[in-house]
Amino acid sequence: MLYRFAHKTGVYGVSIVEEQNNQILVQIEQVIKHPKQGDLHNPKATENVFFHERKALSQFEKRYTSQSQLKAFNEDPLPYVESLQLAITKLEERLQEKQDEHARRSLENLQNLKEDYAIQYKEKFN
């Protein structure tokens, strides 16, 4: 069974691997929303900040969380790589509409990430 799990600025489909007391170990199965790029403490800022390149959590990566962090999974289940490609495409489309410096730098980061993902998952990312 899959659950919706938000981690930092990304959202993922996860399965439960193990439950211990109040801690639940979840495994990443798909990407619903790719993490935002840039400085999370200064959204939209591009000057005098460290503009972070944020990768999505990897396929099968595990994280501890609490039950309250898991939500109903209301997405179509997709293979991880397909879901990652879809999440990147959606984020790129939103950024291309904005046409500001933050969007431009975010798109540059995403281009670099797609190259990394292509090596990691041995798939071409458009």
C-alpha cells in the first residue's frame, strides 16, 4: 500500500517498510512533486544566497517519519523513473511561465539534475 509523504519541498509515494513505536520507516517508490530549487529560507532570492540544487529522494531510499506525516495516496501508481520524469516536466513548465531570474537559475539546476539522473537511472531525461 502506498502513502503520500512530503519531505522538505518534494512529495513522494512511499511504502511502509517497518514500524517501531512512533517511528515508521518508509521507502520511496515514486516522485509526485520534484523539490524546489534555490534557497528555501529566502524563496525567490537569487543574489547573496546559496542557490541550492535539490535532488529528489532516490528510488528505494528510506526515511524515518511519523504516522501523522503519511497521507492518503491519491495518485496513479507509476514506475519511479517515469514519475520522476513527470515531476521534473511539471516543475519545468511552471518555471518557464515565470521568466524571472529565480526561474532561470532553477531551470539550469534542473538541467544539471537531469544529466545526473540519466547516469544514475540509465534513462534519458527530456
